[in-house]
Amino acid sequence: MMEPEPWMNDRIAAAERGENPTVILKMKSGYAVLGDYQHLPGYCVLIAVPRAQSLNGLSLEGRAQFTQDMMLIGDAIDAACKPAKLNYAVMMNLDCFLHGHIWARYAWEPDAYRMGPAWSYPGETRCDPEVYYTAAKNVALQAALKAALQKRLADIGYWEDA
């Protein structure tokens, strides 16, 4: 694993200050961000704002918005990356704030891992420094995801009732 960067100490505050370089777009329920490691290109995370401890800590409306936003990010990943399928997870085992993972899954993945969860890959594959997020390496992917997400949100009138 790579050493954490200073903005990672508080990803939400860094996003609010415009210092979290992984931010794709602010959504109704939080920030869509590119995942730290892109061993599966297009891996994104939705970080809840305001900060919540769990999905169950939100109102029913908040839960619905968070899960809808995860699916809309999935739509953008689908449009930008053309994966074979998408996987979604809300776990919060390491980071103690509500966040949802959206993984693109591909036909080119080895059979031993394609059928299981993304975290079934060995750590040296998932956290290989070669696939660690950097703005330079991920600028095109991040731009493509942002454009696809903005288009999807515009298509459904996402901001019209905000």
C-alpha cells in the first residue's frame, strides 16, 4: 500500500476545501470520487455528506438518495468504461464514515477473481503502486467519468428539484 497523503486524513473536509484530487462531482448525498487504486479501471466511491456513521443512520429519504446516487455513479462508469458488469458495496470496516464502493468488472479479469468480490484479488494486485491514483495517470479516466455522470444527471433532471 502507498503512504497516505495529507488530504486522506479527512477526505470529506478535503473535498469541501477543494483539496481532494479524486473528486469527480458533488452529488445530493455526497461526493463521487475515484477510488485510490484503479486495478479495476473506473472504481469509484460515494462519500456521504453530511458525515454519517452508517446507512442506517440516515433518514429513509437519505438512504434512498444515497443508494440512488451510487447507482447513478454506476451508470456513469458503465458509459465511460464499458465494463461487463458492476458491483456495489457499503462496508465501512476501515473508514468510519458512510461510503459506498462501485466497481467496474470486466470480461478480461482472471476467472479465479472475476466471479468473486473485487477484494478477493491479492493485496499486491489491488494495491499495486502502478494502479495507485495520481492526477497525471487518471486525468482522462476522471474526466470521462465526470462527463458521463454530468450527462446522466442532466438526462434525468437531477438538479431540477434541488
